[in-house]
Amino acid sequence: MTDYIDVDVRPILRAGGEPFSVIMSALQGLEPGQGLRLYATFKPIPLFAVMEKKGFAHAEQALGGGEWEVLFTPGEPRPEEVAAAGSSFDNWPAPAVTLDNRDLDPPEPMIRILAEADKLGPGETLSAFLRREPVFLFPQLEKRGFRWLGGFTPEGATYELTVRAPS
């Protein structure tokens, strides 16, 4: 039976903060075989691919009021999950387009990224810099068949997103 460490990022999210570094720090502190129980104010879909790449499967449960509990359990991801997410982001090509959206107010960054992404050739990528994690962009990219990888840069003020067009 897996022992889980609880990480509640709801207060950080409610205060307008970015909890990614807190989650990654908790992940680094796990003992072998331990899992992570995450509490969030939204379903953290972009985190699923990050955690899968690190060898964690996930199971999510809505708590009501838009809040979620997600269990990240160590172990090898199922083959169909790896195939769906792509086995590696390491072999993505250099970005064909780079966008600096840090000075734009929502929804302009999302509109600009989607417009440029639609111009990409098969398998090409774009890179975008933003002030915040673009949580409303992810479902739009998914609908269009794009894959993405993102996270805050070490200083924590810039979210860097890489988007790959379907091959």
C-alpha cells in the first residue's frame, strides 16, 4: 500500500500564486515508494504529463466547488498513457516561433499563441513566455491536437510554454 504525502496548494492558488515549485519540492522529498496527494482549486491537467514523465500514475477525484484531490502514485505509467502523452519531450525540435506575451493581458496571450500554433507545420514547435500559467489555453490546445510542456523558470516570474503541432 502506498503512503502519500499531502500537498495542499489551494491557499497558494487562491492568493494568485504559482504552486509548481512547491509541488516539485515535495516530490523531491518523497521516500522511495511514497506518493503525493495533491489538493488544488482546479483539475491540474498540465501536471499529469509532468508527473507521468517522472514515473507517477495519477487518479483524480472532484471534491466539489471546483476543487480536486489527485493521487500521484509511483510506478511505471501504463503503455497507453505514455503513447497518449508522447514518450519524451527531449527530442522536440527547436522552436520555429518564439512569443513574448509577458506584457499582454488575458485573453490576448491565448489568442496569439493559438493563432501562431495554427501556422506551425507538422511536428514544429513554438515557445511562449507568459506572466502566469495559461490554464485556459491547455484545453484549447488539446482540442486542436497539440502537445505542450510548460513550467515556471527558476526565478518564478516567467512561465515558459512549448507547444508542438501534431505530426
